[in-house]
Amino acid sequence: MSNPANTSVIETVAALPAGIRKPLTKKEISSDHPTWCPGCGDFAVLALYFKMIERRQLWQEKITTVSGIGCSSRFPYFVQAHGAHFIHGRALSFASGVSLSRPDLHVFVFGGDGDAFSIGGNHFTHTARKNIKLTYVVMDNWVYGLTKKQTSPTSPLGFKSKTDIWGAVDYPINPMKQAISAGASFVARTTHSNPNHVLQMMEAALDHDGFSFIECLSECVEFYDGAFDASNPRKGGKFNLVPADHDVTDEQAAYKLASEPFPGHFGIFYKSTKPTKNAKEATVNAGAMEKFKGLKDWQILQKTFDRMK
Ligand SMILES: Cc1ncc(C[n+]2csc(CCOP(=O)(O)OP(=O)(O)O)c2C)c(N)n1
Ligand code: SF4
Ligand SMILES: [Mg+2]
């Protein structure tokens, strides 16, 4: 995106017939050096996104990376492929447009807990209920990192921040419960401190035909150091996988898993198969095209307006 020299490489390589391309490596997909604080959990998530792209050979013209605003939302700057760093909280609405108009692409959206659940709360609910085909990774650090430590919707009670100097008094939202109840058809939980698991969840989300949501704990070492120690075995915590006998199609069971106190479990909580908005709209569009066959665009538009009278 920000490196014109590399952009021309993308275009040249994209024009090559299938089979002539050299395998895609991290070199072709990484752009600027990430500017996060040393030790930030976001580094791991980005590295695993690169790894997934490399493993699955997702060439630049097959994917797009979208984000809102926040530290985690800097993602598209660091990926040498198509993408957009959009308005705070509005990443999902932009990404929905991309997904619906370009069903051949896989759309990945990255962002923070504030972006997703404060200003973007409405967009989250509606994108989930519409089952728009895209993957949304919320890098949850329980704080507003970019703006230097305000309480976020996932900050636990008692968290001291610049907006709650005596400690947070508002009950936090539970991203997993929120995703399940909004109608997301794939809901998973992972943590930056377990790279293999992050990769597994990202690949499973990529393969899902629908709205896939991943809550990825990603520590803000600057403003919420140690937040996730209880989930990290290297810090004396516990990383428990979703039990093998958990039925991912059972919404009630998923909700029960999501209700556990921290650190809870990690893995796929819920997964269902239901038609996407992409598929349903494609059917409606095909029917309309057939009905209006032979008419000019302006005539179709006129007819549509006439029906609204
Ligand atoms: C409309 C609007 N309101 C507020 C802001 C200021 N702002 C930028 S990022 C952010 C929150 C970032 O927190 P989060 O989404 O959790 O991302 P993090 O930085 O923690 O990764 C806020 C409030 C903004 N950029 N635009
Ligand atoms: S402020 Fe926090 S979230 Fe932002 S880059 Fe630094 S450690 Fe990461
Ligand atoms: Mg945050």
C-alpha cells in the first residue's frame, strides 16, 4: 500500500499465468515495519496472519485487509496487499461492501475492543446477524491503547484508567456471548501467547463460509501489562482448549462456555452453516437481471423508483 516499488511487483506478479508464479513468501506480503511498542501482542497476530497467507498461498489479489482505528487497526499498513484503514468503528461496514461486491475475495478485518464494541458496536451486531462472508479478528487488550489508556467495553471492573481513575464501575461486555447472540456463524477465541492456536483459528475462520469472528487476546504491554497472565502457562496461568466433546453446533453449549470466568477455554465455541447474505443477494440479483433482461441501466433504475411510489 505505502510502498510504490512493491506495488509494481504485485501487479507484475499478478499478471503472470497460473503455475509460473514463484511460491508466495512473507517478503512479498510484508510492507512497512510495524510501529507497535516492543512486546505488544499485536506483533504475534500480524506474524501469524503472514504465516496463514503464506501457508495458504493467498495472493494479494485474492484477499483484502481492512481495519478501523487503534493500535491493532494499523494492520493494513503492514500488509503489502489491498486493504483500507477506515474510520473508527466503521471497518465492518466498509468490509461488508467489499465482501458483497467482490465475492471472489476473502476479506479480513482486524481491530481493537474499543473499535469493535464501543463506537463499532452496532456494526458488529448487524454484520453478524446478516452473516456476511468475512473474517473479523478483534485484538482484545481490554483497553484503548492508541489513545493511551482509557477504559474500554471489555475492561474488567476496577480497572484504573485515565477515564476511571478510581477504577472501572461499568460491567464489561463479553465478546463471545455478544457474537453468539448476534448470530455470528463462527465464533472462536484465542490468545497471542499461543501462536499455533492463533494460526489454527485463523485458518478455520478462512475456511468458513459466513461471518467468522475471533476474539484474540493481545496484550497491551504499555497500558495493561499482565492482563492475560492467568491464560498464559509461561506466566503461571492456564491455557485450556475447548473440551473435545463440545458440540460446536450447540448454541446453548457455546453460550455456557462463553460464560466461564477468565481465563475460560480457547478454541471454536460455535459454528453453524446457514446461507450468507452474499449468497442470498446473488440469487436476488440474478432474478432481477433475468427480469430486466434487455433494458438499459437507467431504465432498470427508473422501474425501481416507480415501484417505490
Ligand atoms: C470518531 C472517533 N472517535 C474517537 C477516536 C479516538 N480513538 C482512536 S482509537 C480509539 C480506541 C482504540 O482502542 P481499541 O479499539 O481498543 O484499539 P487498541 O488501540 O487498543 O488496539 C479511540 C477512542 C477516533 N479516532 N475517532
Ligand atoms: S500502546 Fe499498547 S496496544 Fe498500542 S502498540 Fe503499545 S503495547 Fe501495543
Ligand atoms: Mg484495545
